[in-house]
Amino acid sequence: MSYITTVTGKHFDPMDPAEQEMDIYDIAHALSLICRGNGHIKFFYSVAQHSIACAEEAIARGCTWEVILGCLLHDASEAYLSDVTRPVKKELPQYLKAEEKLQNEIYKHFIGRELTEDERRIIIEIDDLMLSMEFHQLMPEELNGDYKNLLSDVKCEYQNPQEVRERFIQMAELDIMVEQTLEDEYWLIDIFPSQIPENEAESYFSVEREYLSDKKLRELYQKYADIMKLLNDRYDSALYCSSEDKWTYSPDAEKIESAVFDCTRGGCVDLLLPKERTLLTLNARDLYLTVYDPDEELLSVLQNAVEEKGLYLWQHPQISRIKKYESYMCEAKRLLKAEKLTGEENKKLRFLIGELEKYYTGAEWRKDFERDDAGLLPKNLKRGVLSEDGIYDLLEEYKGNL
């Protein structure tokens, strides 16, 4: 027999992998039941947990969605080939050849292409750091101190394999897509027709206060619920409600309304359109609905729906700048944590520090900071770069290391 039978009943040939037989459920299920370290650890900790931790580290570093998904899937070949310890693996050239072929096919199927050498380098680096952390938390001895360079808060704890499997699938199908989408340009569905001029902000506060009354807010949120229901009827969708902390595929109208009205009290609700790679998000008591990366067709649908509701659709101008400098700061922090840098990495760090210093001492940072302080930027926008001490402390740390 030249194939294995997977948990979903597929016949999969690991030596000659067929793309149509690759199934994220099979991968997640198998990896959630394979123990790291060939079982020589304090308690059961699965390859799937390791993979999720690697993906979360890539998210913390502000990596591209290809690298994040690559981290999640970097051991996916083990779902079909089984895990082999490093000392043995290097003595098995045929296994290494089969593993490389299968892993590349997995990347092409789920990411759409093979990974670049630079992307592979980042994934290997994160994988090695996570191994260092696993030795630190799960083994009787230290491997090295490299785990101190991790940006994410990693806790190697026992988790129910079924829960790990569902988390793995959710990250692969939805969460990583959301992370990618949040890096894109966005539009606002708003009660105002455009960004409020700074010198006129005070005159708009009375309008905002009126809309924040219970009756007005529910009327506004009913409009946002209607827009989400319209999109749910036209497109494949998934709904995330923070009160439940899970995604619901193809939600019904009642589910959407309930989730949206929950936001009048707290939390958030997201509607993801996976095929369109578009995300709508509403945070507690916000007066606007954020739409990430809509294409022209979807914008046309939204424009008609918004006009019918007496609302406005407009694009925010500051997102690209804030996200750019946020990624600069994350990368500079990572490089500063490293024990030793190559010549190219030192050159990159000098560039990042120079760009951050120009931003921090210029008018753009002050403008972005003031708008954030006034609550005029979306709450889920990563904005560590806008904290008063964030860049200053980074610059001081850099100068102290010279």
C-alpha cells in the first residue's frame, strides 16, 4: 500500500503528495496528537502547540501573513511523515528529501507559492527560538538563552488536543487572514462625511454625545447590523463575537444582530469575508464601522447600502504611516534584543532608528499622537509607536548600546 488513510478518510501518498488531498483538518488533528521531543518532556506538549506559538511570535514581530502562515505550517509535513528527532533526521537523506518535497507542496497549496529564502530564514529563526524556550520550560536542562529574544509571551502548558486542533484550524483559516487584513488600507462607515478637522473637533463633540445615548446608539447599530446582514447574504462569511471568543461560519441574521447589539455594552464584533479577504469590525460604542481592504465591487455594494442608511463611507489617510512606523519599531526592538548582529543587520538597525527619530521629532508624530489621544483612531490599530515613551525609550536604549 503506497498511501496512508487520514482521519478524514483520504488516501494520501506522502512520497507523491496530491494537492487535492491536503486537508487542514487532517494536519491539525495529527499535529495536535504528536508530542514534541519524541515524548521526552515533562508533560504532553504537541507539535501543533509549538506551531501555534511560532505563528504568534511571527505576529508579535509584525511579519507578513506568508511568514505567519509559514510558521504555523512549518512542521505540517510531520502530519503525514511523522516526527523524527534532529540527530536521526540528519542521517536519513531520503527522509529529508521527502520532507522537503512535501513541505514545499504544503506551502504552495495553503500559501499559494513556495517561500523565499528570506522567509524561510525567519521561520527557522523563530523555530529555533521556540525550541530554546521549550528546553527552558519543559526539559531538565537549558539548551541556550536564545528564548530571551522572543517578543511573544510563550507558556508551554498542557492543553486539550481537541482545543489545540480547533485553534490551529482557526488560525489557518481565519485568524491569520485577519492579521493580514489589518495590515491593509481601510475605510470607515461613519455618521460624519469625512475626517474631522482638528481645529473643528470641539464642535462635533455634541453630535457624538447625542449618538452615544442608548436610543441613538441602538438606532445606529441597527444600521450597522443591517449592512453586515446584507454582506452575509451576498458573500461567504464568518462572524467573531468577543463575548464568545470564537468564529461562527455563515451566521444567521439573528446571530449578527445579537453580536452587534452586544457592542453597545462592550467587546467587539468582526465580520470576515474570506474569499474577498475583507474584514468589517465594530468596537464597543464606536460610532463608526471599519472596513479593511474592500475591492471595487464590494465598495460599490457598500456605498449603496451606506447611502440608503444615511451614513457616509470614506477612507482614512493616516493608517499607512502609523503602520509603517509601528513595523519599524517592532523590527528595531527585535534587533536590539539580539546578542550579536551581522553587518547588514547593524546597517538596517541604523536606518530604522534614523527613520523613527525623524518621525518622533517631526510634526507627523505629534498629529498622529493627538488624534489617537482624542480617540479618533480605531481601537484595534497597533500603535505602540504612538505611546509617549515608546520611541524615546527605544532611542535611548540604542544610544546606550553604542
